[in-house]
Amino acid sequence: MTPIPTLAAAPTAAAATTTVTTVTAAGATAPPRPVRVLHAARRPALVLVAHGSRDPAAGAEIARLVDRLRAARPELDVRLGHLGLNAPLLPEVLDGLSGPAVLVPLLLSRGYHARVDIPAALAAAPQVTGTVAAPLGPHPLLAEALAARLAEAGWRRGADSRDAVVLAASGSRDPAAALDTTEQARLLALRLGVPVHPGYVAAGGPSVAETVARLAAEGRRPAVAGYFTAPGDFARLAAAAGAPLAAAPLGAHDAVVRLVLDRYRAGVPALLPTAA
């Protein structure tokens, strides 16, 4: 009779030794023999960290981004945590996790949240072996998404040299954030072939409205590119700054999905080099 092999329960490590016990049809048991069994390594969770907003449209757009991430990488455990204003908050999400995780800030520049708040939340969850990825911006993929949003709004480069774009950002008191926004403006200018000037709606200066007015006074045709992750008050303020054309925020654009996954992959080697 052909022996029927049965496997003992295997440990959860990526590679482990287990035993095979051979049982014959008559019930005789052969001596166990060790075998090497490979098990799939546990992939780190992807924790998307959003700022949070009271605007329902912002929450809906972030939810679409999460859905697109899950569709793109169905094998990943993708979770969403907020820094404030919306549930679930980041500490609550981390409390529900254990093991490896890559936290990807849905932020467009360096600043206090990226430097202090997110690492502090991770440090307060000792059961999570995590790392914090870089903010999304600046990056050429964001220039791709910004250009696409401008095109969707009807922007076309004219035959003359009067076109200009205002990169409307929220602003920050952190000098590094201003440098990041300036670099993103440079990347967008390279893609569009027209001058791109930073403008701010909250902290820092000049404001979006001031930049639009200055460019118009110089005889240019200013358009506003919304350098925001989702709809909200800042995006509305930028759209009302007086430009003839204002584009929608980045949202769940395909380039943003790709960039989030790039940031995740860049963070994985510090935790589990072979997982991604």
C-alpha cells in the first residue's frame, strides 16, 4: 500500500524545520523524519497616515485612495490612520497592529507632523516593528498628477510665453517644508514648460492670491494647481484666489497610488528585506 504522509503543524517563521510522519493503511507508523518547509514571510502592513479634515469630501477622496491601494496590492494589509479630526486616529490603528509596518505619511513636505507626531505615535506602540517613510513630496510623480489635474480643468499651454502656474500649498512654519514646495514647483515647471510659482493659503508667503495678482499684473495668464492631497477649505481658498483656472487637488490619482507604493517599498528593507 502507498504510504499517506501527514504534516505536523508548522511554525510561522519564514523557513522552519518540521516533521513528516508516515502512516500506512494498516495503521503502522514509520519513524518521523525532519524536512525543511518554507513559509511565506509576513509582509509589513502599509499604514497610510492622513492629516484629517472636517470636510466629508476629503474623507471620501482618501477612502478612494485606500481602495485603489488595496486593489493594486491585494496581498498587503492596508490601513488608514489620521493625525486628527477623523477616526480612526493613528494611535488607535497602531494599537490594533503587531509586527512589521511601514507608515506612509500622506503629507506633501517635511514638517512637524512628519518629524515629530508620526514617529512619536509609532514609538508609543512597542508591539509594532515599524518605520516611517518619507513624505510624498517633492517627487516627479506628483508633478505628473498635478499636470493631469490641470489638464482636466482645461489648462493648455499657449503658443506664446504668457502662461504661468501658481502651485497652491497649505504652507508651514518649517523652513524645510518651504524648500520642499519650491522643489515641487521646479519639478512641475520642468514638466509643463512654463514658470511655476509657489503660493500659500495658511502659513508662509506669498499667498496664492498675491501671487496670482502679481502674475496678472505682469501680463501673464496664471492658473492655480492645487497642491493638496484632498478637497477641503485650503483647496477652496486656492480656487477662489482670482485665477481664471484652478485645478482640483491631487486626490486618488494613479500617480499618487504609485508614489505611496514606492514609499512603502523603500521602507520595507529596514524591516524585512525580502518581503516586497
